[in-house]
Amino acid sequence: MKFEIKPYVGVGMIKFGMTDNKIQEILQIEPEKFKKSPLSDVLTDAYPFCHVYYKENGNCEAIEFFEPADVTFQGNTLIGIPYEKVNRLFKELDSLLEEDETGIISFKYGVSIYSSDLQSVEGVLVFEEGYYD
């Protein structure tokens, strides 16, 4: 399944604000449910290629993708691609890009890129407005 990022709207057919049942219907897979951390009040849905995060009201607020997901942004594949290539792409698009030792966050586009060793992109988090507030 291919997932094109639509900044602050969603990814592919998944939109922020959807319920877990609607997302399960779209993906046609029953997820495992777990707490992302011991302090989590809300369960996370684990699919074979992503984790879906919900607010307390049960609406989707973020989706974290990893292999084998095919995630694209403006037609560019992101996961499994050299980190430097993806970093350059976002630096060209977002002058306020935040960067640390494991990746980048673009608040302009609602996207976070993760790479444990800054060699290859391992994960992409797509989030709604206010997710980090």
C-alpha cells in the first residue's frame, strides 16, 4: 500500500481525526493494541507497517510508518532511502527544519524523519497540527 503524505491532513486515505474502526476498515487489517509507554492513557494500534496514535477522544493524531511501508512526500519515497537525501529535500522546503542526532522534524509539513545512525531513513511520523504542543 502506498501512502502519500498530505501535510496536516493525513496520509493516503487515512485522515487525522478518524477513529480506530475507520482506519482498520481502510487498511483491512486488525491491529494489535498496546500502550506506547507505561504512562500512556490511550492505546496505540500496531499494524505490520505503522503505528497509529490517538487522542483521548479516540481520534487519530499521528501515524508512524516503518518498513515495509511505501511512504512518499511530494512524489519522493522516504523510507529506506539514504538519510542525507531526505534531509536535503526537507532543508530545501523548510528553512525552520529542526534537526538532532536521530533525524529531523518539519513543523511546516507535519513530518518527522527518524534514522538511528543517520545513514538510512527507518521511520516517518506524520502528525496533525498541535501534536507536539
